[in-house]
Amino acid sequence: MLRIISLNLNGVRSATTKGFLDWLPAQDADIVCLQELKAQAADMSDAMRAPAGYSGWFHHAEKKGYSGVGIYSRHAPNRVVEGLGIADIDAEGRYLQLDFGPLSVVSLYLPSGSSSDERQQIKFGFMERFAPHLAALRASGREVVICGDWNIAHREIDLKNWKSNQTNSGFLPEERAWLSGLFDDQGWIDVYRRLHPDTTGESYTWWSNRGQAWAKNVGWRIDYHLATPGIAGTAKSAGVYKEQRFSDHAPLTVDYDWPL
């Protein structure tokens, strides 16, 4: 069994103060994909860089206190790919890939466009340039799991207030169509949806800090495992952990019947 967790930390230092590293050992995960580290290498303690039983790999943003992705693994990869080879994207620390034999595991942090029109255009630019990379991964013959904060809710059942959010970043028609293209044209599998095709509120992974979004479960499902059909077909369970809060996101855990 291969257990993979994905979690946007909204700051590794903040999440650590909220008990993330204390919670982690009991999860028995093989691989943990992290997003939004908001820390440089020098800002991270030894425990943040390599919790007990794990080694860590990171792609930090150049801007301090911003973005960044990482992967904790119990298993040594035979290849590490840091970034996409696109300068402006890589400066924000949004892509990290570890290869384990025929399997690749990616931690992805797709940009948010909610702060300004300028950032929305940057998000669209990322999506346009990332799609060919995804197509190449899909065509490579490798099995791939891409974990992360995609900052897009795909369907109406993926967020509480979908009617009022149709003109907001994260639920724009163009964003949703782009995700549909990954599923329908490229053949990627939304692993959680494969196992839970009709789940609504239980599937949410992010809640705004405004109002009482968490208390009222006014959430969005924007964290995914996207996988190639081979390994996606071995997924046995998927769940969102909500008993403790380490971030404005919740951990998404998937168990695959896959040797590593």
C-alpha cells in the first residue's frame, strides 16, 4: 500500500505551531506533498526539513515568505526535478517532482488569481504553459500522481456557493474548462472523484478565513490528486482530514495499492 498526503500548509512555520509535525507520524504516509511553504531553506528547522522517518526535498520561491513546495518521503527517489524550466514560474517555487522507478510524484501549487486581475492573468499564463508539460508527462509511459493546490473547483458540487462564485477566480468558466480538458482530452484521473463521485461537503479542502466559512462548512474542493489511469485505478480510499486544523486547507489522503 502506498499512502500519499497532499496539504497546503499556508506557511510551514505556522502549521508547525498548530501541531502539523506532531500529527504527521500517526498518519503512516509514505509520501507527503506540501504547498505554500512561505519559507526559505534557512527559515526551516531540522524537523521541518526532515521529520522523523522522512527526507525532504523543496522548491523554494525566490521571494521571502511566499509560495514554495516540498515533498517528504520515506523512500529515496532516483530522480528529483525542481521546477518546470520556465524562469518566471520557477521563481515562485510551484513544481517539484520525485521519481521512484516507474512512478513520478509531483507537488504542485497552481497560482491563485483572487488578489487582482494581474494575478489572474498570471494564473491563465501558468495554465497555458503547464498544459503541454502535463501532456508530455501523460505520454511518457510513466505512472504519475500530481498532488496539490490547483486553485480551481471543477464542478458545482465542488464548492458550497457555486452560483455566486461563477465570476470569481477559482470557478471561472475558463478555469473549469481547462481542468475538463486535462480529464477529457489528456486522460488524467481525479482520484478523489473516482472514489467519491457524488460527495459534496465532505470533499471540501479549503475554507476562507472570512466570516464563519469553516464553522458553516462553506468550502471549496481545490486540492486534488490527479493521476494516470494505471495508478489511479489502484486507489482504494481517499479522505479529507478535518479533526484538526493546521492551515486554511485540509490534508487530502489517498491510499494506492501500489508497491514502492
